[in-house]
Amino acid sequence: MTDANNGQRSEALVAASAKRVKLKQALSQVEVAAASPSAESGWRARLIRELEDLQAALWAHVDEVEAPDGLLAEMTRQAPRLANQIAHVRDEHPGLCAQVAETINTVKNGSDVETLRAEVLETLTAIARHRQKGADLVYEGYSIDIGGS
């Protein structure tokens, strides 16, 4: 995903990296909101807002990397040996999107705080694992650290 002649990163990698940073920021904001005191006024509303921002960041990530000229298509063309791993990462997207939506609904519809926090943590962990797989995949295919922490 770098140009062999000048070492520049491809447009797809640059775009995916930018979405990766936004996704990480959204993950961090949800974690902060969930960990804040639940007795604080507006705790649940803040958590919902942060989860909705996470949902938007995840959708943007999916749209970017799954686009016809996106990172996954580019990787498939440039590193066909990784096609199965690329498909596995792509196949995780619908489940992750559904998990975030389900978590938002759980927070909106009420539940005890510990149950909410446990579900939020499960969702954050699933997305973090997905990000790790994606970073490992990019590195394996091109020996490039995608960045975005």
C-alpha cells in the first residue's frame, strides 16, 4: 500500500488510517462516559451520546474500508494470499454494527448500571479486537503500521 517508487502511502491507507483514529477516539469517549459516576446527572444520556458517536465512527470505518476503492479491496488486489483473512475482517463488520446498536438500545431501555457497564465493555472489547486484527492484517500484507493507536 505504499508506492514502491516513492514510499508514499496509498489513498486507501491514508483514508483508513484517518477513520481508525476517529474510531479510537470514539472508543475512548465511550469508556470515559461508562466509567464516570453513574449517579452523576445525565450519566445515561451522556453514555448514549458517546455510543451514538461510536456507532457513527464505526459506520464511517466500514464505509471507508469496504468501498470499491477502499483498503480491503486494495489489499485483496495487492496481497491476494491474505484473501481469507481479509474476508474474515470484513465479515466482522455487520456483527460489530449490530452489537453497538444493541448496546445503545440496552442503555436507552434501562438496566442496572453494572449490567450496562458490562455490555459496554463487551462492545468496546469486540471493537478493540477487530482493530487489532485489522492492524495485524495491514502489517502482514505490507509491513506498515496503520497507526491510530
